[in-house]
Amino acid sequence: MVGVLIRMKWRVLRHSLRGKQAALTAGGAVFGLLAALGTVLATTVSLDRPGAAVDLLAAVYLLWTIGWLLGPVLTGGGDETLRPEHFALLPIPPRRLAAGLLGAAFVGVPAIVTFLASWGLVVQASGAAAVVVAVLAVPLQLTFVVVLSRVVMAGLGAAMQSRRGRDLGVLLVALVGLSGFLFQVVGRAVGPVLVEGRSAVLSTVLRALPSGWGVTAVDAAGHGDWLVAAGALAGLVAVIAALLAVWGVLLVRRTTRVPASGPVRTRAGRTPLGSRLPATPVGAVVGKELRTWGRDARRRVALLSAVITAVIVTVAPVANGGGTGAVPTSGLVLVAIGAVFAGNLYGMDGSALWHTLVVPGAAAADVRGRQLAWLLLMGPVVLVLAVVLPGITDPGTYPLVLGLTPALLGAGAGLVVLLSVFVAYPMPAQRANPFSSGGNPGLLRVLLQIAIALLLAVVAAPVALLVWLAPALEWLGVPVGIGLGVLCWWWWGGIARHRLDRRGPELLAEIAKPV
């Protein structure tokens, strides 16, 4: 079974690595190889304190383990090339299926670069006996992080099959979004303590965690402590076996249980929200979009992630003693990130797009309604931030912030629909993996963020140049920004409408692909 799934995974990857996908995979491999090289080089660092190198390597492998746990949440569910649902109707025992999917998980860039990073254990080993132990520990270390990641993702997916669980998932994504900032603060505080050996408790914890058992085994073998070395390796084997058993149970839950959707409540007449919107096609789309943003867990995750990321980008320098220079622009950062995270509206809707395509002339109302709904969600928050934060931190930034806010809001509303029609990608059913975002790799998201930033910079340039180069006319940046925002909203929305009219069937075929 393991060999069959490995060959299946290899064939799928081999046929998918073409064109843009191949370039993106190669880019991710380069970054992964650099991280693996840094890990191996960390084992060669000469430190004064005895045992400091062992503690440092244990901390590095703990970071790799955390990366395997948080990475799938941040990048949309991890590797879903082979999903358990594909084998739901086959008479395969859960543990056998778990072992096969685990073997297939080793086929891919993340597992390969982690395997290379694990060879830091061999570089660290001192003596022939320690090298033998390190060679045994490398595959165990890799297997541990891979199966732990799969079990955690499967457990989260099972917990999020209910409505209440999906709400907890939104909170989880928020906490994960803060993890980068927290790691930065903790790393700055813990690093010197670890190197200088000022905390024996920290050293003990790093070695006692399963992520540090491989390092502990190699170090113990180098000192002739064979009981500790054998115990650490046996512990890894036992943990892997236990995780495989748990994963088998979770696979059964995933392939046999239907997620609870909760009772459906209907009420005659228009809702309070609908009564405030015009009884037009555009008003209907706005109401539908606002309700969807409130009910769809993935959309709520996108909104909350945008807010969390904006807070981290602008507040982190203040926490690090860098001043309050970026705080007044928090609203502007929120607009840019919110446009990126919401840039797959049609992909989130999936095959429901056909309702729009079969109605003549509905594309214009659909695009404009989605733009207005995004503005109604982002606009009030961004405007409050633009008015309040400069007054608290630096009132001199008011002309720039108030000029850029309408410009970027209008541009963001245009970019949301542009991305949704030009670079849409399919999203899997939420019952399969609530964190999964289909075949869109993490590197593609980075490239999209760069493209969005460049486009928003072009829109912001006239206002910024006016404020900086002509201080006497700086308040003219506000009407200029309003004009630019309206222009981008109308122009880019028109391009999206034309694209949806002309290439709607192709877009439907793309986002309706099974993933």
C-alpha cells in the first residue's frame, strides 16, 4: 500500500510540475534548501559553554517541528495531493491507509528539505558510534515531524466540522497569525539565555521534548551513555506508532462523518440588512456578499488574518523600540493585506458562479456588488483608524494618511475583483479540510502580495509625491486621493466585469475543478 501511494503521489506531482507550477515549486525548494543549509551550519558553530551546541540544535529542530505544525494553517492546509476521501470506498484498514498516506507525504519539497536539515545530527555527532546513532535518528526525526503535522491537521479538521468548531478555527488562525511576532520576541529573549546557559530548565525542556530526542540520542552516544541513546530512539519509535494509530482513527472520522451544518432558520420578509439596501441587482449582491462574509468560516479567517497581519506589521516596530512611525498607516496596511486575502471571491464560491453566468447582464451587478460589499466591510474600520491613529501618534501625518486612505480603498476594491477573475483558483470542500485552500501554493501567495503592493504603490504615488514635494498644497492630496480611488474602483471593476462576461465559462471550469 505504501509503495502504491508513493508512486501515485509521484506521478501526480510529475505531471503537475509544468510552467508556472514548476517555477513556484523550484522557488520554494530554494528557500527550503537555504533553511536546511542554515540548520546544518548551526551545528558547526563553536560555542564556549559545553553543551550549548546541543541545546542550540535542539531549539532549531523545535522550530522545524513548529513550522510543520503552523505551516499548513498559514499556507492553506498543507499538501492535499492525495486526500483520504479518494479511498473512502476502498476496503483499506485505517492504519494501513495512514501508513500509505504517511509514505506519500515524504514525496515533496517540504519533506526533502527537512530530511536534509536532519542531517545536522550526523554533522554534530562525535565518534563513529555517535554517527551510527545519528544515521538512525535522521529518518525517525523526519517521520516524527511529518506524522505529527498530519495528526494535528486531521484533529483540527475533525474539530472544525461543526459550526462552533469553525468559529474556534477562526480564533486559531488569529493566534497563528500572531505567532511570528511572538517568536521574534521570544527568540530575542531566549537566545542569549540558551547560548550562555543561564537556564538549566530551558536546556532540559528542549532536550526532553520529542523534537529534541534525536539530538539527545546523538549527544548521549558521543559520551558513551547508551541507555539514554537507546531510550531516546525507542521513544521516537513509540511516539510515531502512537501518532499513526491516532491518525488512523481521525481518517475514519474524516471519511465517514458528515459535518454538522446546524438548523436552518428561515424568516419571511426582508432582513434588517436587506431593508437598508436598494432593491436592485447590485443591492441584492451586496446583501448576499455581506451575509456570506459573516457566515463563511474561510472568509472570516481571511478578514481576521488581514487585521492580525496589519497589527503585527505596524505595531511590532513599536514593541521593539523602533518608534511609532508606522502606526498612523495601520489602516493603509489593512487595506493592502485585506485586498490580497480577499482576492479569490469566485474561488470561494466555487460552482455557484454558474448562477451568475446564466443570467444575461448579471456580471456587471455581481462585480459591482462584490466591490461595494468589500468597501462596506473594510471602509468603516479603515476610516476610523485613519482619523484616530495619526491624532494619537503623529498629527503631522494627517494629510498623507487622509489622502491615501480613499485612494487605496478604491484601488483595493478594484484589485479584489481583478484578482478574483484573473488568478482565481479552486477551493476544496470545507468538510475535507477546513484549512485547505486548494492547489494554490504558499509561494504564489507571496508573488500575489508583491504584485498587489506594486499596484497599490502606483496608485499611492501621486498623493505621496504631492504631500512630500509640495507641503503648501499637502491637503490637496485628499481630493486627489478620492478621485484616484473612484477611478480605480470604476476602471478595474470594469475590467473585471468585461473579463467575467468574456471568459466566465473558463473561470467556472477553473474554480470548479475537484481538489
